[in-house]
Amino acid sequence: MAPVLPLVLPLQPRIRLAQGLWLLSWLLALAGGLTLLCSGHLLVQLWHLSTFLSPSCPFAALPQVALAAGTMALGTGLVGAGASRASLDAAQYPPWRKVLGPLLVAGTAAGGGLLVFALGLTLALPGSLDTGLEEGLGTALAHYKDTEVPGHCHAKRLLDELQLRHHCCGRHGYKDWFGVQWVSSRYLDPSDQDVVDRIQSNVEGLYLIDGVPFSCCNPHSPRPCLQSRLSDPHAHPLFDPRQPNLNLWTQGCHAALLGHLQSLASTLGSTLTVTFMLQILVLLGLRYLQTALEGLGGVIDGEGEAQGYLFPSGLKDMLKTAWLQAGVAHRPAPEEAPAEEAPPKEGLPEA
């Protein structure tokens, strides 16, 4: 049975292969470390923005899977660097002979599988992020006034910090605040006729105004911020509606957060792609080095040419052998096989 993808490796190519693998392994360890940093940063960002993201959004699974993939890549790179360096010395290589086999299996199955899964999540999950932010920001705006309600008492502070930090206002724009009651009822005067009229005019009994919180104000504006009566063209005669960016943030927080998180996910996806390619090269090189050194008894500078390969036989032959071995294992032993009953003898015809 011929090996799969054999490669003849004389002495000098074997040495160059070991040296190149040492360098590639350290690059893989570096890429794995960068993957850990990128996925950790994205996970921290999602933890800070969890208030504005729907709990059912699966986007948080991306950095978690990427953390596991980065850990596997980092471990594969470190072990690969040690094994490739030890292969250059016949006295140091024997302990690594038992390590390379499990490393190749774990790196291919677990590490490669996690990297492929993480890359798939990078491509598939950003679509769900849009829906998750839409629901989460809508809930956050609705609870902005609930400063004394348990579980929502920090919604106002978090949303103000979000709008100030990301230079955004509302979910899709500052007019989103016109449709929610963002002023707490404790600050409303029940004896004020205007307050009573506004509450009674709303079907849900909400106090709605055409104003926005202070965190929507642009601090770079050359004049005081206009926060109230924004839909009344006669309330602010000097206000130029053609230049709203001089007063309020025009971008909605949905677009700001979506672009921010998608940028982090894109960076993580690029890092995962580089890590995946490096891991393939390291695992292939380690397999060729391992099989070549096994043919020489573990001595890299042994005499003669060594042959490296991926599998000792073709895939068809391997499956056939495994099938036959499984059949032999389940076939009963000859002494355990039930004896066949002798066919009944027919009576001799009478003379």
C-alpha cells in the first residue's frame, strides 16, 4: 500500500524543514496570542455593552469560541517549536516522539475544528448583531426614566455614557426620543396643566416631548445646546436646521455600535484566518518531519534519504483495513461458533 503524498527528504532538506518549522511555530504562537487578545477585547466590549444587546443575540459566542481556538493555536505553536528544535539533536528528540502524535491529532481535530467554527461564526453572526442591537437599544430607551426601578436603575447612566462616548443620539437618530418618555415621573408636576394635557393625550399615558437628554448635545457646538421644542420652527429663530451637526449628534447609536462591533469582529476574523493558515503549515510540516525521522530511528542526520508522508496508506486502503479489522473483531472464534446440525438422514427404501 503506497503512502499518501510521499516526499523524499535528504539530509539538508530535513534540517531546513526543522528550522523552518521552528520559525513557523513561533509565528503560530504569536498569531494565537493575538487571537486571544482580539477575542478578549471583543468579549470585554460585549460585556460593557450587554445592556444594549438583546440577551437572545448569539454574537457573544464568537469571542468565546475564538478564545478556545487561540488557546489551541498558542499551545500548538509552543509545542511545535519545542519539537522542531529537539529534532535537530538525536539526544533530545526521543521524549518528543510520544508527544508529536497526540499533538497532530489534537491540533487537527480540536484546533482546526475550532478555528473553522470561529471563522464561520465571524461570517454568519454579524447579521444577528443588527437585530440584537435593535431590540436592546429599544429596551434601553424605554427604561431610561426608570432610575428607581430595581434592575433598570443604571439604564440612564449607561445610555448617557454611551451617547457621550460614541457621539450618537437615540436608536437611529435624535427623534427617537420623541416617542418615549425619558423624563422620570418624579420630576413632573401633577398640578401643571401642560403636563396633564400631554399625559392625557397619549394612549399609554406617557409624557412625551420633542426634546432630548443632555448627552445628545455636541460639545463642539459654538452655542448652547438646544434640547427642547426641537420640532417647533418658531421656538429657536436662530437655529439653522440645515446644520444640525452643530447642535446634536445626528448619528444613531445603532449605527455607531454596529460599526464598532463589526470592526472588532472583522479584525478578529483576519487574525483567525492568518492563524488557521499558519496552523495548517505547522501541522503538515510536523507530520512530514515526524514520519521522515521515524524511518531513520529518530536521528535527523542519519544516512540515506528518508521519506515523509501524510498517511502510511491510501484512504481507501485505510478504510478497507479498518473495516476488515472490525469484522474480524466481531466475528466469533472458530471454537465458539455454533456447530452446524447434521441434516437428518433419509430412511433407506425398503426392498
